[in-house]
Amino acid sequence: MGNKLQRFLKNEIITGVVAYLKKQTQFTETSMTNVSGKKFTHTITGQAIGSTINYAVKFAYAGGLSVTNYFSYVVGDSCGILGVEEFSKTKEALYPNPVEAVLSLKLSEEKHTITLYDFSGKKLVEKSVGKISELEMSNYPSGNYMIKIENAKGTRSHKIIKN
């Protein structure tokens, strides 16, 4: 696989994933190194023992982004590994894609906020939904859309094609 991360999402293989470590205070993003498969690494240096650091991980791939919530660690308290396994196991199904009229959503958590954007970045819909929901798309013109799904575990974005 080399520098490619492969995982299944909506029955499609997503390849070419890159990861960034996002620092919360004095916001910065640092490219992470792909170790193998789904494992990325980055060493944070110059931290004082006892200080608290806050980081998230952003995954970018063709057709979307996924971002974890920020994780807080006290330097020196076994903070060497930023575990995002639970987030990466989140199961979501958005179908059919391409969609004609109604996009069905089967999500992992009871509480989500979904936001639909056209590809110019204009927000079209923002609403709270549960595990199973539908999004009416029949009034939108054919084209590409982006849906952002937020829950307690983080944020994921998916490309939606409207026929």
C-alpha cells in the first residue's frame, strides 16, 4: 500500500488518505507520516512536562474530509499515542448515491448535525437528525454536493451526486 490508506466506506474503497495533526491553541496543521495501513505518526517536541496540549487529527481523501474532536493530554502522562480507533470505526451509510429525490442516512449515533453544501460552499440545509433520517434532494439541481455529518466523535464529510 505504500503511502496509501485503504478503508471501506459506503462500499467504496477510499485511497490516497493523508493525515494532519491539528493544534487547537495557536492553530496549526502539521502533516503526519503514514507508517502503514491506517497508522499515521508525528512526534511533538518541545513540550514542558505537566503542560496540557490539545490536538485533533484531520484525514483528507478524494471526495471528503474527516476530523476528530480535540484530544487533551497532560505531557508526561502517557500521552505518546493519539488514539482515534473509535472514530475511524464509525459506520455511516448514505444512499442512494447518486440520488434522485431522497437521500437516506443511517448513522452511528443518536444525535447528529448534518449540513448540506453545494460545491460553491453555499449552505443549503442544516438540521439535527437521529440514527436514521432522510434528506429531501428533489428540489436541488443535478450536480455535486457535500454533506457534513457532526457527532460527539467528530466530523465527516461526504460527496453526494444529485442526478
